[in-house]
Amino acid sequence: MQRILTLASGFSVDYTNMFGAERLQESDFAEYQQQLLAAHQAVQELTVTGNSTYGQQVLFTQMPEVKFGKINTPASIAKLQAYAQNMQNRVQAVVSLGVGGSYLGGRVIFESLVDEYWNGLSARERFGRPKLYFAGNSLSATALQSLLRELLRQAQAYVLKYKKRYTLTLLVTSKSGTTLECITGFMNLYTTFADYADVLNLEVAVLTQTDAQAPNPLEELAQVWGWEVFRVPTGIGGRFCVFTDPGLLIGAILGLDINSFLQGACDMALACQNADIWANPAWLNAALKYLAAQKNGKFIEVFMPYSPNLKALGEWYVQLLAESLGKKRADGTAYSRTPVVAIGSTDMHAQTQEHQEGLANKLVQFIQITHESIEVRVPEVFMQQEFFARYAGLSLNNLNKQALQANAQALASANRPSLTINLPVLDMYYLGNLMYFYMLSIAYEAELAGVNAFDQPGVEVYKQYLRAHGG
């Protein structure tokens, strides 16, 4: 029996393989009915009022709608677009500095929706949009030095060719204005590039959050130097903020349709108001994963899109899940599901042995793009040999889909659960659909598990030790 939830947009969740022997049963939903209903009620309350179960102001559900008085307003969207438009044909490169969710969201947009070799394209091929690099997400001196060398090399070559300075913009994203990796990376890049003013014109913009309770050094610096300031809104954690300035600015700089991205989130938000769990994709997704953990011990989720373009999405999802759900409950017990990133079909040659015959403590989350924008067929070459001839004329996209189906069937044959998200195409609208779907799913699952999705007390522990050692 097939079990597929399909929205009017074509976005679908195929959860057929979550049910069966040694997997979920229909009776599991009946057993947890009151808990499931309470979770839905809590998420709807959060959506309407912005008040979480734990007394916090949580405003991520306001992000998709562009409206006066909301998180995104016509004026804020116009500011982003004007800033990005001013870069076109003027700024040669942008470095996005940050770490964690507020940084990863923009990277998802970049890696999902522009050419993999974007930075190697000519300015004409990029329609005058700047090259885009990501840094400040580690304390690696080697990585930072490599980026410095590359950008200085580009600047010097640009001056020789065009007889004018190379323009570089540093986008510094830190909600607190004190994030160690981001701030130290910024200080190094800024100081070095300032010494090359003869070949390089340096600009800075910051994305940060005003906090009345604590000073924000980055914002204070921006005010002194007159840098452009964009906002990480109060009430929205970094891992939930991709539909605000940190994510939207990256999309606008690349010339992507940020309004379509927000519309995808809006449409998903509407679908997830449905009071029928079998028609509400985020509620259903959360219930399937929570019940698989509670009833069947599936405490590891392998996040496996069948597109290398979505690897950054996997990294973003790892933080979203781990930082939101790996928590102690009020009674001191812990809830945990561990996310692991894999890419199909690549990791069928690496991880699938473990998925298929290792400990039965995993579920696999596939993502499939139904209609790829590019079609490639295997050429008719080496036809004199039967082995090569059998592949001639075959579509790589169809082979990729067959690989996913074979993986799912193999897992099901061993009574191991999986579910598949189908996106009609990979564009800004469906990326918005997908990312908002996962945010709401996490909110639902946190309610089911009895944990607070919107704090991260465990992160503060290592920070205390790091500060004690001068970090």
C-alpha cells in the first residue's frame, strides 16, 4: 500500500516505507493521539501568538509573509534588493563571514541554485553579479590564508587588466557581534586587505542583532565606520533565520528571486495549518520520525538528497535538528536523534553497507528532484563491447532516480525505514517550500519530545571553557 501526501504545488512526502514489519504500524498513531494533538495545538499557538511553550518569544513563523509590521516588510525587501543591485557590475567579489545557522542558510541558497563553478565564470556569464566566497566558519589558519592569497591574486590581475581597483565586500554575520570564528576571520581579512588599498577597494556590511541587555561590538563598529547594517531579527534563532536578511541578502546578491523563496515558505506554512495529520506535511514528518525513534529505536537520521547541490542543505539540517532536539527534558531525561549527511548516489558506495546491515537504529530521509533542469544522456561510444553498449542513450537523471528507488527497496526488504521528499524542480520556490517544511517539522517534533527547540544551553558549556582559555 502506497502512502503519499501530495500538496497542490507538487511537493510530496512518500512515507510508504516507514510502515511495515519491524517498522511503524497504524496503531502507533492511535496510541499517541493525545500527544500528537497537543503538539499540533502548541505549534498553531506559536504561529498565531509567537509565544512558545517555554515562555519565549519565537517569531520564525512570521518570516514568510512580507507585510508592514512583520519581520519582512516591503521596505526591508526593497533595501536588500537595492543593496544587491548596487553591487551588480561594480563589486567583483563578496566574502560571507559567519558560522552556524545564520551563515549556513545563505550557503544553502548559493550551492543549491547557482552553477557549481560560479566563481570561475566570467563577469558576463554571471550577469555582473559578484563572485561569492564563504569564510569565518572555522579557526583554520590554512583556510583563511588560502582565501587571502586567492583574493589578492585576483585583485592584482584585475588591476593589470582593467587599470582600476578590484572591489571586495565583506559581509559579516554575527547575531551577538562576538562570535569567535567570524570575528577573528573578519579582523584578519580586513587588516590584510586594508594594506593593499592600491589594488583593492574594501567595503563592509554587517548582519547582526541589537540586544538591549548586552553590548554588540560589531554593531558599535559599524556605527563608527558607517558600514551598512542588516538585521538578524530578535526572536529568531540563527538556524531559523534563512528567510530573513542573512539568507535573503545572499539570494539577492546572486540575482535570485527572493520573493519566490518567501512564497514557497508561505505556501508550506498554509499547508501546515491543516488539522488533519495525514494532510499536514510537517506534522506528519515529525510524527513519523518521533514515533520511529520511540517505538522502533531509530535514533539516527541519515539525510540523503540525490543531488550534490543539496550537500549544504544537509549541513544546515544537521544543525537545525541537533541544536533544536538534542536536549534534556524538564524531568532530566534526554531526547536525541542524531543527523548524518549522505549524498546519493555517491554515498551508496560508502555508507549504504552500514544502513543496510549495521545496527537497525537508523531511518533514511531521501530527497528527489523530479524534473532536473539539465538532461545528459550516455553517448553511443565503445558500442563494439556489450558492457558499454548497454548504457548508451540512457538518461543520467533516470539512472539517479533508479538508484534512489533501489536503495529504498533494499532497505525495505530488510525492514528498515525510509521516506522520500519529492520536489518537482529545484528552484527558489521549492527550496523555500523545503526549508520551511523542515523548520516546522522540528518545531512539531520538539513538542512531541518535550524539549525546547529554541534554545541551546549545551552550546554555552564549551563557550564558557573557551572563554576561560582566552577565546
